[in-house]
Amino acid sequence: MKLVSFAEKIFIMRWSAYLRYLLQSGSRYSVHSPFVYNLVENVFRDKQFHEYYLVAETVRKRMLHSDKIIQMKDYGTGGDNSQTYNAKVSHIARYSAKGKKNGRLLARICHYFSPNVILELGTSLGISTLYLKAASPVSLVHTIEGSPEVAEIALQNFRQAGFSDIRLHIGSFELLLPELLKNGLKPELVFIDGNHTKEATLGYFSEILPSLQSKSIIIFDDIHWSKSMEEAWEIIQKNPQVKISIDLYWMGLVFFKQGLSKQNFILRA
Ligand SMILES: C[S@@+](CC[C@H](N)C(=O)[O-])C[C@H]1O[C@@H](n2cnc3c(N)ncnc32)[C@H](O)[C@@H]1O
């Protein structure tokens, strides 16, 4: 009998999670909440090209052609970060950054809500940061990255794109997130894209909760990445402060707006 390798198990699990998502996801006609219906119509289903995509996409192209090799701290999925490894910048751009479809979606969400303050956990080369900032240039963006060498490249990318006001904080989420929040940061859009473990995700969520506004949104990346991320997503959805949750498979969105009745959606974007 052939044994299934760990990588094959992950592959099978992700595909079965995706199949489950496809079977459960509803169309816009199944949405009775005007707030969510408007989001679907104006943001999820918007197929137009927007100029504000260009900044991140130009940087992505440049990064994909870089043959520079840098040292990364192994935060990976909960590594203890004392280990380091070498990575090609082009490889990081290809495999770590949000892809074009989801990067554009992120940008449209940000443009639609135009948050005053954005907080991103996981800058990497700054591609998702640039999708967010270019879509809403008036927003004040704070982004945290734990690997100094990749953060340095992100910083150069921000400057070259003309966004030298993006506040890039270099250090671990565990150290810098509580500090930023203690100093009064009140994020209206949070994008969590690093350390995809159940414990870490729930930890960041509960740390950020007291600083949120009624109109705040949290976007969790890769909610179906693993069984434990799916468990974290389940717990987050059930939190009494969460009014609306939307599972888009690659990302999960949660809203806290007062006056909305509690509902969980599984939708295609
Ligand atoms: C998936 S990448 C982010 C990609 C980026 N958001 C994009 O789409 O362009 C995750 C990043 O988070 C960083 N990271 C992961 N866990 C971290 C932690 N606990 N503290 C600080 N940085 C961390 C990693 O070094 C990595 O660069």
C-alpha cells in the first residue's frame, strides 16, 4: 500500500476544503443584507481595470526579475525565527506576495471603504501594502515585517512608488503589535498576512479587538490554509463582536458595524 506523503496530505486537504467552499458558496442572489449586497455588487464583482492596481503590479514585475538573494528569518508558519534561510527575491515575489486577483480585490475593498488608518501584519516586499496604499492614498498605513532584509527592499519599493509616508515597522508582530496598539493606533482596516497558525491568528485578533472602531474591517489571509487556520476562522466568526463574516476562501473578512445583524456568508469574489 502506498503511503501518502505530508505534502500530498496538505494538497488533498486544501483541495477538499476548496471543493467544500465551492459547494457551500452562494451567489449575490442569496444575500439579503444590503450592506453585503452592495459590497458584492460594487467590489467583488467589479471587473474593470483600475489605475490604482498599477503601482503594486509594476513593483511585482520588477521583483519577479530580481536575481538578488536575501536572508529571511524563519517566521514561516510559526517558526521560532531564530533560524534563517536564503531566498531569491523573485521567489518571494512569486510565492509569498498576494497574487494579482486577490491583490486587486484587496485594493478594491480598501478603495471602497477608504479607511483612515490601515494596519498590515506581514509586509514582505510591500506588494500588498502598495495595493492598499495606492487604492486609498489618504490612508495612513502601518505595516510590520520581521525579516529586516526583505523589509529594506519594501522600503525602497515604497520610496520608488512615491509613498514614503508608509510606516514600516521592522520586528516581530508579537513585540510590535502590542506596542503600536498601546500607543493609540486605531486601525480601520487590518490585513493579517503572516504566521498562519491558529494560536497566533487568534492571539492577534484578540489583541486588536479592543482598538477597533465600529466601521473597522479585519481581513485574514489564507483562512483555509490548514485545519488549524479553519478552526481559528470558526472561532473568529462566532465572536460576539463580529457582526458579519465573509468567507472568500483565500481571504476571510470580518465586520463589526453596529446595527448589522449577525450573519456568516460564504461567497465567491
Ligand atoms: C505571506 S508574507 C506577506 C506577503 C505580503 N503581505 C504580500 O502579499 O505582498 C508574510 C510575511 O510575514 C512575515 N512574518 C511572519 N510571521 C511574522 C512574525 N511573527 N513577526 C514578524 N513578521 C512575520 C514574514 O517574514 C513574511 O515576510
